[in-house]
Amino acid sequence: MTVENQKRLLALLLGLVTIGAGLFSWRAGQIGSTAAFDDRQSIGQTIKQEQQNVEVALLGAVDAVSYVRYLADYAEAATLDDDADRLGDAGAAAPADVRETQADDLRRGATIRAARGGVFGVPAVFGDLLEPQPAPRPFDLPQHLDALRAELSTDIRSPGPLDPDRWAQEAEDIRVRMRGLRLAVFVMVIAAAALTVAQVAVRPRSRYGFGALGVVLGVVTAAVTVATVY
């Protein structure tokens, strides 16, 4: 191959390396906008998640207070039951029946208020409204908070399940790809410089050496970048 043809080939390779560097640079800018979108999604969902956590905490606190009132009503009903037992033992059947009725009404009212307040689900306490339980129902606050959180996430006004960590991880993955693309552009620039030196070199050894260096750097960088981060 003549020197003139070698220079034409080097010019062609230099053009291909330059185009490759431009493509990688364009791709880095393109996915960079996606990373910015993912960041905004992560921040927005983090704010919404914190708002939901505050709302759940407030609702849970209100329901916990309602449950304390429910327990207090049941304690008062238990006192009325004790009075009914004493009156019954004393032979005062009528006053004892009144105390028992008052105790049942108090428990029923406590159950209704707790259900209306959201402490218990209406289906769960429906039987209590017909025949109140003698002992208060248990209240698992952590489980109740989980139920409130699930209810908020399925509400018609809810943005749906929130997962800010996933968006943040996707943004970080894109940044890793961007760093890989920028490194590829840097190596491509070195390859272009080597091909330029080879094109203007007078000595054949320099032309072959720098030309081979540029080709190897350009081909390997392009292959690895396309296969891994493009």
C-alpha cells in the first residue's frame, strides 16, 4: 500500500473514531436527561412518602386516643357489672338489671364510637353491636398503622405505591453509564490524536505504530462501550 493510500485509510479511521466519540457524547447527554427525571421522581416521591408517614402517624395517634376512650368506657362498664353483681347478691334484682343494661349500652356505645373513629372496621365489630363483648377488643397499633398506610396508598387521590429508592437507584445506574461513556469519549480522543500523528508522520515506523495504537484504542473502546454502557 502506498503512503498516499495509507494516509487516506488513516483519514477514514480518524473520521470513524471522531464519529464514535460524537455518538458516545450524544448518548451521555441523552441519558443524562433521564437521570435528571429519575432524580426528580425520587425527590418528589420521597416528599410524598414523608407526607404520608406524617398523615399516618397523626391518624394513628387519633385512633390510639379513641382506643383509650374505648378502654375507659369498658372499665366503667366493668364497674357497673360489679355493682350489678353486688345488687344481685343483695337480692335487689331490678337495680341489678338496670346496671347490667347500662353496662351493655356503654360497651355498645364505646364500640360504635371506636368503629366510627376508625379504630375498628365495622364488619369486625358488627357482632359486638348486637351483643357487646364483656372484654375490650385488642388494638395492635403497628398493624393499624400498616393498614392506614395501605389505605392511603390505594386512595383515589393517592399517586400509587411510592418507591423513591428505586428511582434513586435508576438515576445512579444511569450516572454510572454516563461515566463510562465519558471515559469512552476521552479514550476515543486519544485514539483520534494517535491517528492524527500517524497521518502526519514521515517515518513509516511512527506511522504504523501510532496508527495501530489509534485503531486498537478505537475498536476496543467502541466494542466495550457498546456492549456494556451504551
